[in-house]
Amino acid sequence: MRPVKSAGDFVETNCTKCKALTNHTIVAMIAELIVKVECNVCHSVHKYHPPKEAKAVKAPKAARPAGEPVRRVKKDPVLEAAAEWDELQASFDPERAIPYNMTATYRVRNLVLHPTFGIGLVQKVLPQNKIEVLFKDGRKLLRCG
Ligand SMILES: [Zn+2]
């Protein structure tokens, strides 16, 4: 704790006129708060500005001003897949979609029609009879023949 000061005491603070850290005489106080000081160098009386580091501890972080873009820390893979699906679906021909069947074989860029997920685009054919399909709800791994 810093010792309690009273009017007439000296305090080192930034002088608004000298634009430097100078010794000031405390002119006015409210309770234990120094409100007005007189610079011992230029004798101008001004408000007391508490040292920055003391202020930083106390002051809570200012709320983000409205309108500033939110920086997303982590990309949401589901949202990303949905956006990609949206972009690709313009080129989808539902007529060409192959109803999904776990015993069928698929190739990359095949369109599949899944009873639950709807139309999806085969993006990867993986070992052990699996395909990675991009659906509106995200990427899914499906079995194939
Ligand atoms: Zn001064």
C-alpha cells in the first residue's frame, strides 16, 4: 500500500505544462484521492493524473466498440463446409446424384444422395472402403463397397 498523502505533500507526477515528470505539491484532495496538484517547476495548477501502471491494473478492458470486425480465433469446420457446399451446389445436377448405398463404389466428384444428409459431393476416396463426402451439414465419412 502506498502511504496516504495529504494536501501540502509532494507527489511526483506528469506535469501537463512541462510535459515531464516533476515534483508537485498537492493542492486539493478528496478523501485519499489527489485531485489537484501544483507543479513545483512551472507552478501551474492542474488535475492530478495517476501513474499509468496504477491505472492499468484498475481499469477494466474497454468494451469492443460496435462495428469493429470480430476476429474469429478458430474457424468452424462445419460453417466452412456449409459455405463450400453452398458454393458448389450451384454446379450440382441432382439428376446425376447416385443414391447412397454402402456397397456401391464411388469416385471423387461423384454426387451422392444420402437419405439423411441430402446431396453431397465425394471429395476423397479413402482406404478401407470409405469416402469423404461434403454435405450441407459438413463433411462426413461414409462406407462404400
Ligand atoms: Zn510544470
